[in-house]
Amino acid sequence: MYDLVLKNGRIYDGSGMPSFNGDVGVAGGEIVEIGRITGSANKTLNLDGLALAPGFIDPHTHLDAQLFWDPLGTSSCFHGVTSVVVGNCGLSLAPAKPEDREAVIKSFVRVEAISRRVLEEGIQWKWTSTKEYLDALGTRLGINVAALVGHIAVRHYVMGEEAVEREATPEEIEQMRRLVRQGMEAGAVGFSTNQNPRHMREDKKPVASRLASQEELGALLDVLGEMNAGVVQLSGGGADARGRISYAADLARRTGRPVLWQSISHSWSRPNFWQEMLINTERVFKEEGLPIYAMTQAKPFENRYTLLDAQCFDEFPTWRAAMFSPVPARREMFADPEVRKKLRQEAIEDQSPSTFPRRWDVIFIDKVKLPKNKSLERRTVQDVAESQGKDGLDVFLDLALEEDLETRFVHITTQGDPKAVCEILKHPSVIVGQSDAGAHMGYDARFGYCTAFLGRWVRDYGIMKLEEAVSKLTFRVASLFGLGDRGLVRPGFAADLAIFDPATINTLEPEYVQDLPGNETRMIQRATGVYHTVVNGEVVIENGAATGAYPGRVLRPRRWKD
Ligand SMILES: [Zn+2]
């Protein structure tokens, strides 16, 4: 007698082997049989040829807190995600003594843009150690969770508020090493740190991990090396992306552990830089066999703005001065031909790397205010400039001025060039993810990194076979994080499954819902073409709707104890 039988699926088993038609039988939370199943079952789902794959494993989330009030991890579960990794970017909710909680919240609020009220109302702190945190998390889960130990929490635990003021003493480093070891022994899948120069706390102080010396970071990571366990996750580090590869390689060389760094992505201001990054990553692999992997995202990052609220020009001094001036003075500046010269020089002519694209052919007029300008919508600034015989900057500013600065523009800051994105996603050393699920819920949602990958890139652009794509989202992530019984459809493996239609799977535009603690609003993201999500043998999403089952658990890698 099976608990669950999934009949007539097209099985993509996660190995990359060719898919085949068959049934999958589940008992006791495990896959027990694959092929043609005739025995009876408590529950049978006829898949009618839909794809059946191992559940997707999201390697980069910030659901550390959300899972307490939302054990299903919405919206990840709507995309076929059955396991998530928390504790990324140096941020974890443990270890933390009662007096450290405020420091941890301050870091989460700013770096991940999760509102203070949500965290204060949503977290019932019942833990000090990583073990206690994992036990608390495990009491009610819809999906599975694997956790990294975060450097920021570890530092505050030992140094209190001095963690954001100074380097650690050798004694303090020794205490931190003990906490990392305790966390790993409790079942953490690795250690995360954050050297990103933009990552500050709510009170503008750098997050604690940024004050760590290389000696400290090395000593903490040595714990993973000594235990021969766990993944190192990096946010920032090295002077720029080029430096980050050697930074990651140094840490992999020192510890012998896999290092996951972020990220390789396309940006318009350095349109070929991603290629150099891929080549360098590959070289480290080939020449030294060091397991370093780059994260990338499947969803282009869009920036929508008007000249009333834009932040994308803040990196340029004259633009910044204009944007921080009162609106009447700002209008005067934008109208002044002499100022325009400077604006053009800073944003367009200057060739130094920037987040702003520095070209008008990728900046779109998204929404106009005046009916007479309606025909300009969805055209690029470049296109309009050519048809009017004008310069791009003049078109951009004249239009905005004519509409009281209310014209909305949109451009893609990262992953804007599909050709580049295809090459990045295909690369074997690149991990698809960076969903940041649970973070910056007020202005962006990327839960659907996997449905975007399978829909837009694998189906529409045809960058790789679906078999290989499924493997990239499942088996390879499980392998990287040492999750021994996940990521394959194989007897004896946990029955974590995603059932979807390859012809329609895709991610949908984010939408707002008001369901956070404190009645706050967040963005969620739904998918098309994802039918059922099965976690540890229980259906948690059936035909797109939650069933009320909570079969998730904390995933603790099995380790050899000598
Ligand atoms: Zn992150």
C-alpha cells in the first residue's frame, strides 16, 4: 500500500538522463518505486503526461523569519520549491542571546529591507543557539529548510555592539569558532559572511561581518575545513567582481570547501564583463580543481522611476545634486543647457562601470502623463530621439519637464541582454538562484527564479534540454549543499516533487498582498504551469492551492563521525 502514487508522469529524475513516462510510488515520505505501478494507494494523482521532477531547491533565501508565520514559505512553494536555504549573506537569526536580538534585527531591516514591525511582531524568540533555532523552526514547516550559520549573528553573540566597531581579539575569534562549530554540529549546511560595502544596518553602521579581519574570517572558515563539512557563502568580498573570484578561490584553497559567491550577471555599463568572469571562474576550476561557484539570477532586474523619485542617478554628482534639490530648483537644473552638458557627461559619456546603463537604446518610456504623448509609451528613448532628430538626453529631460517630471521610465539594470544571460545560465559553474525570497518584500519579488528559468530561458530561448535544467535546479544544488537524500527521483530519496507543464511553466509579475504580521503589505509572486508540490511524500500544493499539510523539516546533512 502506497501513501501516494503519481500516475502517468513524464519523469525528469534530476540526474540529467533523458526523461521517460512512468509512475512514482511514495510511502513513509520516501520514493519507493518508479515505473509502472499497479498497487493501491491512499491517494492517487493522475498527471496526464505532466512533468514530474525533484522539488526545486532554492539556494539563496532570507526566509529565516517568515517561515515562523508562513511555514509554507509562500510564494516559493507555488513555484515547485520544496527546500530552501536560509542564513545567507551573513544574516541568520541564531546564534543570538536576548541582548543580541536588536542588533540582528537592525541588520535584517536594512540589508534585506524587511520591516522592523514585521520582525518584531512575527518572531517569537525562543532560542539562543543555532540548534535551538533549528528546533523551533522545525516544529511547523510546509517546506524543508537548510540553514547557514551567519557571520553577523556570530560576531554580535561574542562581541555585542562592539561587533560593529572594531576587529576581534584572538580570544573572541576563538569563541566565534566554537559557535560556528556548534552550529555545524547542530546541522547547519555551512557558513555565510557579508563584506558587501553597501550593506549597512538600520543605524547606518556597517553590518558586523564587514569589520572582520581576513584572519578572523579565515579562522572561522577553518572550522568547516577541520570538520570537512559545509558550504561557504559570500556576499561581497574582494575589490570588485574580478577580485571576488580570487577571494573565493583563496577561501576554497584554504578550507577545501565549496564556495558560493555572487554574482555573475550582465550589466549594460560593462557589457562584456560577464565573459571575463566566466573565464576566470572556469580557470580556477580547471587549473586548481577548486570548487567555486557563482550565483546568477534568471529574472532581469527592472528599475522603474520618474524624475521625482529616481535613485538610479545617485552615483553621478550633478544628477544627485538635482535629485536632492526641491522640485522647482530641480526643474531649472534639468532645463539649463550648461547643466545638461554635465548630466550627459556623467551618465552617458563617462565610460566607468555603473549600475545605470549609460545608453538610451535600453531605456524605455514606460508611462506618460499627457494624452498627446501616448504614442511614445513602450518606445526607447533612443528610438524617439532618432525619429525627432534630437539627442537622447534632451528627449529624456524635455519629456519629463513637459509632464511635471511624472513621466515614468524603465530600464533593466542587470541581466538585460538575453544573449549574455543565456551564456551565463548555461555555464556549469553557475548556480541559478538569488531569489532572495523573503527579502525586500515591499518592492520586489523573485520567488520564481526557477519557473522563470524553465519558462523563459529553457523553453522560450531553448538554452538547454529540460533534463539538464531540472538537474541544475535540483540534484546539483543538493550535491553542493550535501543534502544526500534530495534532488533525485530515485527509490530511497525523499519524496520532494514538483509537477509542472513544460509548455506553460513561467513566473508571473509580482502582486501586492496585505498578509504580514502587523498587517503590513508585501509582494508575492505566482506561477503558471505549476500544478502540484509534494514535500516528504505529502501534497502541500494541489492544483495551485495549499492543502493545509505541513510535512516540511529541517534538513541536516548526514556526516561521518570518526
Ligand atoms: Zn542575500
